[in-house]
Amino acid sequence: MGENLQNRLKLTKQPPLREEVALNLAIAASYFSGKIEKILGKFEISGAQYNVLRILKGVYPEGHARCAIAMRMIERSPDITRIIDRLEKQGLVERIRTEEDRRMSITKITGKGIEIVNKVNPLVSIEHAESTANLSDEECKLLSELTEKLYKDMG
């Protein structure tokens, strides 16, 4: 067991190896999320809202139906409708009803939404660089490949 894990969780016994992996991943994910949430808080958006904005900016000027956004989310969220509602109230996205099916809407990012993403992205990139400064490029690549192996069959 690594000293950092032992100190962080005040462990007195060695957890099974695969549990240790899961614990380290959970702590690292929480660490990254906390840093990013702090940046996003300055812009009055959450991580999930930022994720939606990034997804929509990637297809601008087109948009996506709610289900297509949900499929692309980093953290799958059952309340995607509420996330989009909040973004719409902030003027960061707009919903357009389709002609074929008035019950279905396409969500598109607005100019204000693009502006927020353009301001946030550089700050997030700096944070990613600072948070991974203890790793070489080769170690970053290996870590990325290994974590992808963990969730490759998630679907």
C-alpha cells in the first residue's frame, strides 16, 4: 500500500490489491473533480453543466437531443433534463422543438454559452497540467491507457 493512500484514509491494514486500485482511483477522481469544480464555481456552473456545454460546443452550430447529450456525458446523470433547464435559464443553451415530433427538442449552445466555455477551457487546461506535473508524458499516457482498460466494456 502506498504511503499517500495509507495517510489519506488513515488505514492500519493493507487492503486487497484491487480494492487499493479502486480507492486510489476514487481519491484521484475526487481530487481532479474538486479542482475543476472550484474553477467552474467562479462561472456559476457545475461540472455536469460544463460537460453539457462542451458537448454542445463540439457540434456547434448544430445541437443534440437530450438522449444524445446523456450518452456523451462523462458522468451519466439521470437528471439531464434539469441540467439543461438550468443552463437554459442562464441563457447558455436554447431548446428548439423539431418539426417532425413536437415532443422532441434539440438543445444548442448559445453565444453566451460559447463565451463561458472559451473562458473556462484554458483554466481547466492549466489545472490539468498542474495536477499531473508529477507525472512524465510517458506516465500520463500509460495511466490514460490503463484507466481506459478499466472501463472499455462499460458501453
